[in-house]
Amino acid sequence: MVRTHGDTQKLDNLYKRNKKDKKKGETILIESDFQRGDEETGVWLMINKQVFIDSLQNNYPVGILTFVIDEDIDESCWKTLDGGNRLRAIRDYKDNKFVDKLGRKYENLSCQEQANFDSLLIPCQWITIESDDIPEIITEMFTRLNTSAKPLSQGELCKAHGWKKDVFELELAKKIIGDTWSSSIIGYDKETSELREKWNTTFQAELRETKRCDILAATTGFIMSAKTGNFTTFEKKYCVLKNKFTKMTDYCVGDVLNIYQKLNTFCDVMSKVYDKNIFGKVTMGMAPMSRVAPIWKMICEDKWSEKCDDAVVKFYKKMLQSYEIRREYENILKKDGDNHHTSNKISLVIKYIFDTKLTC
């Protein structure tokens, strides 16, 4: 069971502890693996920061800051579980990066006003994760702490689950995406670079992460379904993915190479047929999963062949020229009035692709 204790900290003490050169147990990091948004800016707009600073200046309640540390990991710091955006606002205001609601930077305050601000007491709670706690304990706490704020995205939940960097599918997704991610998977640099280059060329956009980790969730869906050979795991939904996550200690070279082979095949096919009018707009290098699902289902389930390649390429090229084929295709894909890519629905799309008689 997690150990928790609470106290109050002076605002200036929290600010000073947000450094990486302090002794073990003293440093506080905002840039944790389960915080929302990118590490530097979070998800708050300027007005959110200004309102928060104004609340502090007026001694309004601002909520409890929550920090966590894992006793099984040789960590030198506490990580911010809840309150990252508040700590960023404090840090950036004291670093004179923005003005408060009265148009003043911190450096423009009088000495007394700075002293009053720095001595404000902030309620904090400190959580120690113990060795027998369940792997998703952080995600569970993070979800409950954020029930009254912006709903957590599927990528943010995945990010929180993998905060120890010990989930194979998440670490491989981070390695493939690159960008701001770092991965605990060693090796496969050449294969990863070649795959990423092919992916970027195929979709004519660089694979990059969003602030809310949408690309992490989508890439994990590709990896999970490729690894399991089960299209039902081609999902961004954390509730689906978490039950299939495997530990870093349980994967093998064959898993990685099999996944990379399928992703390379996917890029090869998409390079022949991709058109945004059919497959939708690419966001940060990622096409809508529901749109590429018919092709990916055959690949991830090991049902792809040269015969499939020929038929699929011919079908999509013909669909660009035929309103009737396009209409029927869309009707099947949007069956039940949604864009969900259930296995049964995508199977019907695939059946239509191969049942449609086309001539060159």
C-alpha cells in the first residue's frame, strides 16, 4: 500500500526544489513521465497562469500539490503527480517570463511583496510507491485527481501507466515516434530510423507527438495489434491496451522485428494508395486509425499477400474515380452512424473491397 504524508511548504522552497542539482529526496521535478502536455509548457494558457498567480497573491485556496517517489527505483527526486501546471506558473512567474493580472513581472514587485509571495504556504502531500503496489496505481491516482479538470486523453493515461519506462509496447512506441520521447529500449536504431523515414515519406509529414500524447496512444495501438496479431487491440483506448501490456523483461528480438516488418509493409501499401480524400487528414504524421483500418487489419493479422496488394491498390485507385464505389464504401465504414473501427465493420469493408469487380 502506498505511504502518504502531508505538510505545507513555502512557495519559494517549492520553487528552489524544482532544480536537478539537489540532494536525493529534496528535488522536485515537474517534467515527470505522467504529467500532461509537453514538459516545458504543460496545458495551461497564459490566462490560466495569471489567474493562478492572482489567487496566490490574494491568498485564495489553490488546492493540494501531490508528489510521488518510487522506493524500488534509484530516483534522486520527487515527481509531480498533480499540480504540474501550478508549479510551472510559479516557476515562470518568479523567472519573469510573464506578467500578473496587474501587468507586473515578479521583478517589478516591491521587496515586501516579493517576500510575502515567497513565504506563502502551499499544502502538499507526498506519496511513496511501494514494491507490492499494482502497476497501474499511478494511472489510477492520476485519473481520480483529474476528474474535475480537463478529461484525461487516452495518450495521457498511457503515459502515466508507463512512467517507470518498463512497458514494452509504450517504450517501443516512444522509440518509433522519437521527437520529445526517450525510450528505455536499447538497439534497433538503424531499423527505427529507416522505418520512421519511410513513414514520414509515405504520409508526407513528420511523425511527432502532440501535447496530449495522442500519437503515443495511436502508435501503441499499431504495435499492440502487430504483436498480438489481433485487430481488436488496434485501439487508442487505454482500457483496452492496459490489459495487454507486457513488461520490458518479457519481450524478445522476434517481437520487435515482427512489428517492424508489419509496419514497413503498411508503409509500402499506403505509399501506393494514400489520398487524404479517402484516408483523411494526417495529424502529426498519423492518419485517422479508422480510415487505415481495412489495410492494417489484413497486415496485422498476417493475411496480407501479393494478391491482396494488387486488389487493394486497384480498388482504392478506382474508388477515386467512382462516386458509386466511394458512396458504398463510406456507408459500410460509417455503419451505425459512427467512425469506430470495430473488427466486424472493418471485415465488411474488406469483403466489399474484394467483392467489387474491377477492371484495369
